[in-house]
Amino acid sequence: MIVLRAKKVKFEVTYINLQQRPDWFMEISPRGKVPVLKVNDEVLFESNAIAEYLDEVVEPRLHPEDPIKRARNRAWTDYLPDFTPALSAVYYTKSRKVTAEAIKAAPDALAKLETALKERGNKGPYFNGKKICLVDAGYAPFFQRFMYVDSKLKTGLLEQFPLVKAWADALMASSVVKGSVVDTFYEEFEKNLKRRGFWVAELFENKAAAAE
Ligand SMILES: N[C@@H](CCC(=O)N[C@@H](CS)C(=O)NCC(=O)O)C(=O)O
């Protein structure tokens, strides 16, 4: 969604309930996961493959022109499946004890990203400098969720990594990122935490009670 928005592509979104995936969705999504992109009669799946496809067919190019930089961008996007569990382990858990352990473990993954940002050869605010790119699009949704929980949990994790913190703040301030989720996103996210029995849901409960 971030890539589509950054490129100002006209698109339609169909949201599905992942608890009750419709048959039509299961027929087009080989892994039963979102997102999928339908282009006329063709269906693409996997966020990276979709983002790369969009970058090839729709201007402006979000990948760097320089092949070395482009390869590094791809490599840091490939790092996502290693990185994101380090953050989500902090809040996708049923006990404070596991959260405390995850907070202790997370700096390793964040330190790698801090080094990447140090070595990227620009001052930001985004991964490649002034223009949002595919690496930004990959990481933003994960920072969005983590930072929302962290506004209550206050782990201090991002604060230990100033370049990561500045990057994540820039992504959250970006209108492309902000508009990539529905208005009720945080409400739905909180509900989802509660439904899945994650203890951090209780951090949001007072607010929910006050609104009722
Ligand atoms: N590597 C996939 C991961 C997709 C993914 O895990 N999507 C989640 C939602 S963000 C999902 O569909 N979860 C449902 C499930 O795993 O059953 C991609 O980047 O597209």
C-alpha cells in the first residue's frame, strides 16, 4: 500500500478478515496470506515481489539507480524476516516475563539496522535520503505497530539507536505511511492484541473503557 501511495497509483483495496478468509481469496493467494495484488487477470503475492513489480512498471523509480545501492537496498529488505520477530516478540506474547526477555534480546537486531543506517551514505530522513524507497516501505508497517505498543510499554529500545529512532520517526510522520492504513487501524490493532490474548492489550484497556 505504501508503494502504491508513493507512486500515486490508482488502486482499490479489498480488506479481508484473516480469521475467516473468503474462498475467492484462498483461490488467489497461494499461501493464504495478505497482501496480494491483482493486475487485470494476473495475481501477484509476497510484498517484496509486488513492490519490485510496481517499481519496474510505474514511475517514479523508488529503487536507487546505482546497482550496488540497489543490491544493498534489497539486502536490507531481505533482512526484514530476521528483524521483525525481534520487535514483535516484545508484544506478541502472553506474559510480561517473555516481553522482558524479548526486550533484552532485541538490541542485537536493532544494532544491525543502526549500522546499516550509519553506512547508507546519506543523512536521511529516509533510508536512501530525501525520497521514500522500498526499504522504507518494508520496515514502516513494523515500526508502526511496535511504536504504537511502545507508546505505552516504553521499552526505550529505539532510543538506544538514534539513527533507527530518527528513521522510524520520519516514517511515522510521512503522509504516505500514515495514509496507508485505515482510520480505525489502531482500534483494530488493539482488538487484535486482545483477541489473541497478548498481555500488552491491557495497556490500552483504560482508554477503551473511557471511550465506552
Ligand atoms: N512474506 C509475506 C508475509 C505476509 C504475511 O505474513 N502476512 C500476514 C499479515 S501482515 C498474514 O497474511 N497473516 C496471516 C497468516 O499468516 O495466516 C509477505 O511479505 O507478503
